[in-house]
Amino acid sequence: MYSNLFLNKETPLLAVDIGSQSITIAQLDFKGNVCELVGVGVMPLSEGSVVDGLVENPGEVSDMIKKIIKSENFKSRYVVSSIPGDHGVIMKLTLSAKNKEELLEELFHEVEHEIPFDIEDIRYDYHVVEHTENLPDSVWGGSGSKEENFKVIVAAVPHEIIDNRFDTLVEAGLTPVVFDLETFASIRSLDFTKGLFPIEPCALLNLNDPYSYVSIVRNGHLVFDKKNPISGHCSTNWRQNIPRGFFRKANKVEEYFNNKFSKEFQAEEKMDAGMSLIGEEADMGSVEKIIDEASEAIENFSENTNEKVRRIFVHGVGALAYGIQRLISEHFQIPVEIMNPFRSIKVDPRRFHQKELNGLGPQFAMVMGLAARRFDYK
């Protein structure tokens, strides 16, 4: 979902994830096939700042965003931001049309009837599964005479959620240009996984708080099961402390001025070198819920396709819980991998606390998938 600005895919974007417990901001730089970390920072929010997806205390949230931007010295002000998965609806439609104009008419008709919201209360975007360059030019030029079948993925989000986050980001001095559902950002984070066979069916578990999600992914795309539209999630409670700190190493000049003029700010927000990166014991109620959800999704996938899920990937704060990999692996009897995007992202050890980043990699997988988003509106 886009703001109507004249940008291009080379425009550097800040990824801003406004969660129920914290704000995380990251930026990546792409040079050919190399993806390099520009910066990443996270700050906790006080209880009640974000409730049920809505920013209830925009002043605090915007102040936290400004602090992270200042600490990480981010220059870009164009933002790709997340929409909680439980506040969006995703559908897959098969539409018949002769040209793009007819396709959009059919799309509007289907969205109006199938999305469980009033059409006046939502914003929606779509993606044709086949690449448009592989479709006949006549179809997109408006002069097609033969009906074509289009498989289209549609995402819809209430105005209230987008406007609320848009206003908060603007208050922080930023320009939102893309809003992306967490589900799609999580799937994009799989691009940082080495050795993943492109068409290999896998399950992706986003263990977050207050909701966790299960997605089945094949060939980089979300696989749809019998539930349509998809808005599945389950309420969980991952008891994980949110790190209060930043990961960029200050140079000597910054350290001098921080120590001389900003002692209170520096003492409050510097990285705690002794911070424990070992997660707490897994909340078994949350584990059982997510395993039940994953079991249903995997069984439906196998029944509908006669294929088997070959691997399970886990990320989110719950992925840092002690023993979570073993618990999931023992239940499903297939390989389980805890995701760490920093294994594939270039991280300059002279600029960042690399050990801390690796330790918290699973927590940052979704925001790194968000940061991998480019502005490609046409």
C-alpha cells in the first residue's frame, strides 16, 4: 500500500516497525548482490502506547522514533512501515478479464463482496502473481480481445489503522510511502536464509506478542489453504525482555560529546555489554497454541497439494525462548531453523556490536524483511 509519491526503487527507505511493546527501525543498503546493514535500533514502549494496533500515545511513539533515528544517524526520511497481521486481510482471487481496466473492475467487485469490511472503510492493494512483463502487452495496453485468467493476491487494511500510523510517522518528521503487512515482510525475510531451495515448501512461524502467525510458503509466495480470506493468528504470550539499547558503535568524537554533554541520554540508552541474550523459558501455553495452529496449516497444505512441508523457520521474540527449536522439532519431526538474517546481511564489525545483533537476529527478522522492501509503485 503506497503513498502517491514520485519515487523509484533506488530510493533508500527506513523500515519502521511499530509494535505493541517496542519500536524498531532498520535500514539496508543494496549494492548489486550485497545487502549491507546501514543501521538498526529498538526502544521499548510504555504499556498502553499501542493498543490493538492503534497508536494511543502518538507523542511518546514519535519521540521514541526520533531518538532511534538520532542514535543511528539515519539520513533517509522516507518510510516503509508495518501493519500488524491481525489487522489486515489477505485473499487470493482468480479473475477473468480482457485488459487491465476490466481486471480492476472485477477486482473492485470481488473485494466489495468478499472482504469482511465495508469497502468505504478500507484501503486495498493487489499483486498479479504472474509477472506483468510475461503477460501480453495488449492486456495491459487496454486493447485485449481475449479473456485471460489472472491470479491476484489482494491485501486490505482499515483506513483507521493506516491513518493512525501515518499521522504518527509524520509527527516524527518522516514521510510514509509504503505500508506492508507483517505477513509479507516475514516471508520476504526468508530471502536472507542460505541454502533455501526456491520451490521447497516450508512453514514460517512468526512468534510475536500478542499474536503469533503461521504461513506456508512455496517458491517465495504465501500458500492459501481452505480458509479464504486469510487473517489467521493466535493469541500468545512470549515473555521476552525487549533490549533497551542501540547497536551502532560510537566513534571517539561521538563518545566525547556524548559523555560531556549528554550523560543522561547516553547512560540511559547505550548498549549494556552484559545484557543476557539467552531467552527465558518458553511459555508452554503459547507453544501449544502455535503448534496447534501450525499443525492445522501443514495438514491442510498436504491435503490440498499432496506435498509435504520440508522445513520450519521460526522468528520473532518467541524464537529466543529457551528450547523452542527443540520443542517444535520434536513435535513435527522435520528440521527447524531459528532465523538470523545477519548471517546473510553484511555487518561492519567496526561500526556495529555484531555479537549482540546475531544473538537477537530472530527478533529482527521481520523488520529486516520490511527493510528489504523497495518502492516499486507504477
